[in-house]
Amino acid sequence: MDDERLNLLLDSLGPPALLPFVQEGAAIFERCSDELLACLQAGRFADLRALAHLRRGQAATLGCTHLAQALEEIETLASQETEAADPPSRRVGAIAPVALETVAALRGFTKRLGA
């Protein structure tokens, strides 16, 4: 987590506006690996790429740098639409712990805000 990024958002938006945004991010990232896996298992690489792109932007906005980087890798691999040398399936499977770590960090931040 990029605490500096979250603190900038806190200074800009204030706790009442930021809190629901962070809570929504935690809920989204909690489902993230399941959503990506569903796209992958259905062979919907365009949907996988689009979802990884969307979630990467959301993660970057909240300062979730590790998750954003992992999602960027999935996005890149999914745009190749192949299970070649570096399959997206390996990256999608590895994202769950990163997503859960991110969720825990965001929930910790919401507690500091008094939620």
C-alpha cells in the first residue's frame, strides 16, 4: 500500500467522502481474483484484459501498488490471447493473496478513519 497516496486522497476528499470509496475498493478487490478466474476459465481473454485494466486503475487510484502491478501483468498477458510461455492462468491464480493483502490493508485504513 502506498500510504502517501491514501493520505493525499484523505487530505483532498476528507474522511466522509473517502471512506465509502475505500470500503467499495475493499469489496471489489475481495471479489477480484474470482472474477478474473471466471473470465479465464471461460476463455474470454478480451473480458479478462478489460477487467484487469479496470481493476488496475481502481487499485492504482487507491495506492494499492502491488495489486495494480499484478493486474497490469494479467492485462498484458490477456491481450496476447494465448496460453503460451507465460500463461495468464498462472498470474490469475497468484493474484488472490495479493488481493487479500490489499483488502486487509484497506480495511485497516477504514478503521483508522473511524469506520
